[in-house]
Amino acid sequence: MRILILLIALFLIPTAFALEDCMTIDPMLAKDVPCNILGTFKYSGVCNDHTIKIYNSVPQLIGEHIMTDFTGIGGTDRCNVTFNFTTVDSYTFNISPAGDSGRLSVEREDNMLAIVIMSVILIVFFSGVGVLNAKTPYLKGFSLRLFGYGMAVIQLLTLAFMVYANEAGNSLASTLKINYTVLGWIAFGFGMIALIKFTGKMINPSSDEDSDEESKTW
């Protein structure tokens, strides 16, 4: 039991002191948070006599904390506080009564390569649906060929828009959410149609033969 406690302690000690100085992280991404805001000089008096106010880019006050002593590895006599905001934005902070201040920017992590790869896979998939169903007749007014090519074009246009938005520095979250929500509902709809057809075939196998004969008469 003592050995287990010792192992847990050895694991937690490095973790507790793993926070970096926010001002040394460039660029600072959401995954780098939390980090420490350290005073740029030694303040007079004790650290808890000083208060830090953090503002977003509006500017709007979003956090107010009492400074504490920095006790991490390589600790100094400067005061610090933990910065916990992960929203992509530019932040400013003021420390009073010390008069210290600074600016931090949490930047968006660039996942464009993964987005492009997923979009290309979807374009190839839907194009394949169109090619494989090139000779398939209309199913009660619905063409799988037209559906496949249409979805491929939509994905291509969506990809072009996301590349433009990424270069302009805009968030892709809403576009990705809409795109994959629509794809999810389409997949669900096709799954339900396939399930209904399979269930109907299992209940009444002769219906397929009747439909084949009827199609021949047409």
C-alpha cells in the first residue's frame, strides 16, 4: 500500500509543477492552458496583497484573482496566478497595486490538414457513389447517381469555403458542425431506409419478385 502511495506521489509531483510561464509560450494554443502568469518584477509586500484583473478583447472583465507565491521548480520570489482561459482571443491583465500589466493571446490550433484530408475522403466517397450507380435506374424519382455527384460538389465547395475562412483567420467550428450534422442525418436516413427494406424483405420475400416482374412490364 505504501509503495502504491509513493508511486502516485511521484506521478503527481511533476504534474503539479508542470505549468509553464504563459509569457514564454509562443504561440500559445488552447492545449497549453493552464499556464502561470508571473509578475515581471518582485512586488513590495506579500503576494496576496496584489490582485490581478483579466480582460478579453471586448474589453470585458472575465477574471479577478489574488496573486500567490510562485513555488514551482526553479521558483522565484515573484508572485503568480494560474491562467485558465482557453477561448481563442487576446487577453490583457492588470495587477494592482503593483502596476504590472501584460497581454496574452490564445491562438487557434491549425487543424486544416486533417480537415482537408477528411473532405477529400468524403468527395471521393460520394463521387464513387455516383460512378457505381451510373446505370442504376431512378428509384421512385430519386437518382443515387445524381445524389452522389451532388454531394461531392457540395463537399468540394464547402472545402473551398473552409480554406478561405481559415486563411482569413475565422473559426471553422460552425461550418464543420453544420456540415457533419447534415452528413450524420443523411447517413441515418439511408440506414433507416436500408433497415426498412431489409425488414420488409425478411417478412415478405415474394414482394421482391413481384416488384421485378412489375418493372419488366414497364
